[in-house]
Amino acid sequence: MRITTSTPDGMAVQRVAETAPADVAEAPAAPSPAPLQSAVMQPALQAMKDMPDIDQARVDMLRDALAKGELPFDPAKLAGLIQRFHGSEQ
């Protein structure tokens, strides 16, 4: 008998035993992804993997605009947005 369990970090662990333990119920098998969904999603997933983690050209453009004063910057607004994002509004 093959028993599949999940660890807290989401890893699947399989054990092989001659008989099922009395205190463990048989877990239903996880459904496999639909073939159409998988075929449709694969190009998008690959495109995301091929993208750089940081758009350096965009970062450079924004940095230059900030340095030239062409892009308004409100540090108080930024601080408020950071607090709201992290759930520590005061």
C-alpha cells in the first residue's frame, strides 16, 4: 500500500507499507490539471520564466526622471502606502 501525505511546506511524501495504519484514513488522489488548461498555460508560464526579475531599463528610466525632477515624489505618501501594505496603519 502506498500512502501519500503532505508536509507543512507542501511537499508530498510517499510511504510504502504492507497494511494501512489504523489511525490514517486514505487520502483522495489530487486531481491532475486539465489537459486544455495545461496546454494553454504552458506558453504563458514559459514567457514569465524567460522574463528578467527586474526590468532594469525601466528602473534606469524612473531613476533618471526622479533625478531630473520630472517625476513627482511624495515621501509621506510612500510611507503611508508602505504602512497600509504591511497592515500597520496608524
